[in-house]
Amino acid sequence: MFSLERLFIKAQKGFFPYLCLILCLFVTVLLLQAIGLWDLTIHVFHLLLMIGYGFVFAWILEPWIMKWNFSSRMVRVFLVYLILGGIGSLLLWACIPQMIVLLQDMVQVFPKWLFIIKQQIPEELWTQGYQFMFQKTMGLMDGMTNFGMVFMSAFFISIDMDHIKNLYHRLFSVSFFDENFYYTSYNIIYQYTKGIGLDLLFLFLTTSLLLSLFQFPNAPVYAILLAFFNLFPVIGPLIGWLFLTMIALLSYQEFPFLLIVLLFIIQQIESNWVQPFIFKKVMELRPTLTLVSLFICGRLFGLFGMMISPIVAGIVQLMFRSFLFSKKQKTVGTWEEVWYNFQD
């Protein structure tokens, strides 16, 4: 017989442990604030969080480290991180001067727009807008600093990855991550990161060549931005296309309709032919997972984190599929088995 009292007792028993945990956390925060250790605790937590992301980053790069045939793990790790750091430095070296030129061009293009907008906006809001832009610039610097910490943590973790695995197996008699999961996830992540690199390279080369033929200002920078926009499912390619359309509207005396149409065609070729050719089928990332990754990566690494968030979301989804596959199969999974033929 249904009884509200019995239902209340069951709910009380079910929620009581969680309520105690919440109260303990609340009391702990109050005590740390009272004795002046709260700020130190936040700094320690931030450091541990960066090390945790270093583990994830090291896991992502592990497939590439295993592909090298050198006997010394130190040499393999050094080569992979050197190549990755070289590519990042080359992008910064190529993009930063172009971004400076882009800002100079925007200063010349937007004066009339800024004058009109300033006439319509109160002085207080205008000042707040400057402060907001300054905060975002500082946030970008903080994001790059955080990524540098993660990169260095991942480097040392990668060097000692074999010992970390052995220690884990010794401490836990029932292994949560077995060898099947190791090699399946490495195999799938390797295929995914290689495919993403080829896909981005195709978009960058074709878009950069097309923009250069039409004498588009700062063509390499906009080609990189369009390539990263295309990583976001559904709405990303449209936002990138509209963004370049707006820049073209401001940069040309006569609107380049042919350029805008060709950009749209390149995007369709990439999504309907190039990506299926690379991955043997169109990648279908969960939009919710992509959104969560966008918020987390953007909070930790700023604008750079937002740009790479779709790649992070894809890797998380692949690792989850690899884990489920390893629990049901005794063999190392291939790309087709894990991504297409395995039902999660």
C-alpha cells in the first residue's frame, strides 16, 4: 500500500549519504577560508588539474610515440614532442604577424562603424567594452600559459608512461584499463588524429590558395580560422562561411560573389567527399559532448582551447567506444569495428 511516510523514509536513506558529503565539503571550505588556506588550496587544485590534463594529453600522443621504431623511449618521446612543438611554433610564427596586419586593417576599415556605434552607446558601456576586450586578451594569455603547463606535464608523463602502467597494475588487482583497451584506444586515436590532420590540411591548402587567387587580405589566417570552424558539427561551417562573407563585404569595393560560392563548394566537397574518404564514413560527433568540451576547453585554455575542443570531444568519444569494445571483445579493435560496427 502506498504511503507517503514510507516514501519519505526511503528518500531519506537514499539522499542521506550525499547530503553528508555536501555538508562535509561545505564545512571544509569554511574551515579553509577561516584559517587562510583557501587560496593556497585553489592553486594546488589548479596545479593538479593541469597535471591531470597532462595525463590525457600524454595518452593522446602515446599512439604516435609507439609508432616509432627506436628502442629508446626517451628518443621517441622527444621526437614526437619536438615535431608537435615545431608545428605549433611555426603556426604562431606565421599567424602572429598576419594577425597584427589584420588588426591594422580592421582599424582602417571600421572607423566609420565605430564612430556610429559610439554615438549610440553610452560612455559607461563603451568603457566596459574596452575592459571586456582587455580581460579576454589576458584570458588568452592565461590559456596559453595553462596549455604550456599541460604540454610540459605530458612530456614528462610520456617519458615515464611504461612505469606508470606497471605501477597501476601492481596497485590494483582488478585492472580497470586492460591491455586490450590500451591497444584499441591507441589504434583508434592514431587513426582519428591522423585523419583530422589530413582534413585540416586539405581545408587550409585549398582555402588559402583560393583566397590568395582573389587577393583576399591575410589569406593564410582566414584559411586557418575557416578550417577550425569546420571542426564544429552542423553550425561550424556555416559560421565560418558567414564570417568570411562579412570580411569580404568590408574588404572589397565590389562584392566577390564567385569567391563566396567557391568557398561554399569547397566546404561541401570536404564534408561530403574528403572526410568520408579519410575516415571511410562521415564522422558523427555527439553535439552535447562537443558543447561540453567547448565550455571546458574554453575555460581552461581560452580561445585556443575553444578551437581544439571538437578534437578533444572526438577523442573522448573514441576512448569511450574503445573501452566498451574492449569489455565485450577479446581482440584489439580496428577503426571500422569500434566506430562503425560496434553499437554503444
